[in-house]
Amino acid sequence: MKVSIIPVTPFQQNCSLLVCEQTGKAAVVDPGGDVERILEAVKKQGVELEKILLTHGHIDHCGGTAQLSEALGLPVEGPHIEDRFLIDDLPQQGLRFGFPQLRAFTPARWLAGGDRVRFGAVELEVRHCPGHTPGHVIFFSAEYRLALVGDVLFAGSIGRTDLPRGDHASLIRSIREQLWPLGNDVTFIPGHGPTSTFGDERDSNPFVADRVLARA
């Protein structure tokens, strides 16, 4: 699997293009906006987009979904249905943040923990990780030791929980119970900023390092 990160929107959100090198099929994760930039990256790599995957319903992660889905006839998978209220609110979110007019949408498939998503010959495990939003999911490849974690965890930080239906205790539990067991060697792509590994964050993250959580 080949992975490219495409920063999109004024929030510089990490939209990811995942390519199955065996088949040339691809999936785009969290197309928050700047759809033309995403399509240019797809064209440059000469791959065929097969589906859209979403970690959660915030505007910077799914604002471009309806446009991209309709333009190419792509199915949308994710997030968990608990984020439906955020997706339904996309037109209003767009107005509040000065985005071009956005449309709400209904995914072809809401996801739950334990589900699997596939494109080409690649399979990703779905884990439900509420806290930043109630319906946040992450995608994990055991084969490639890679996780796409949206806004659950960042290099040196964690997701905000002061937004509608955020919950700090749930976020910490998601990190401890859903992310850490995947292994210290796993590289993760966060929703913003640089990549890191779970091991590095367990060692030095000021919010969820092992020594910090041991005192909680």
C-alpha cells in the first residue's frame, strides 16, 4: 500500500490517498475540501478511486465528500452513525467557517468497531474511538503497521473535547483501549500535523504518555 498525504482546507487537514499497488485501486480518507487538489493527486499517480473513507463528521474532514462522491460516483464508508448530527449540519458549518456552500450526505455504510473496509486487495480494520466526536472511527492496517487516526491523537497532543458531544474521559479511554494495544511500532497519520508512532507518544506525549496516565 502506498500512502500520500494531501493537506486540505484552511485547517491544513491531512487528507490521505491510499493506493493498492497490486490493483491500482485507491481510497481517499477524509476529503475535507480542496477537491480539485485531491483529484490532481489522483491523476498524477494514475490510480482509480474506489471509495471514500471518513473518520468523523467535522467539516475539515468531510466537507468535500458530497462533491467528490457525486463527481466520481464513489461510495462513502464511515464514520459511525453517532456522527450523523455533524454531517447533517455541514451546510450550517460551512456558513459559520466561510467554506463554499456544502451539502450534507448519507454514507453508503455507517461503520462500527470490528468492521472491515476494503479497496483493491487492501483491507483495513475499523475501531470506534469516541471522545473527539461520538462517532469517530480509525482505520488500521496490521499488514502495513499503519493507522489513520483522524483527530483522536496527534504527535505531542490529543484531540479536542470541547466541541459538541466531545468527552475527554472517552477520548483517553479510546487511546488506551483502542490504539495502544495495536503496538508501539505502529506509525499513525493524524488529522493534522506530522506522523508519529504509538511508541513515541507513549514515551513523550504530555497528555497520554504511560507515566502521565499512570498518575491519572
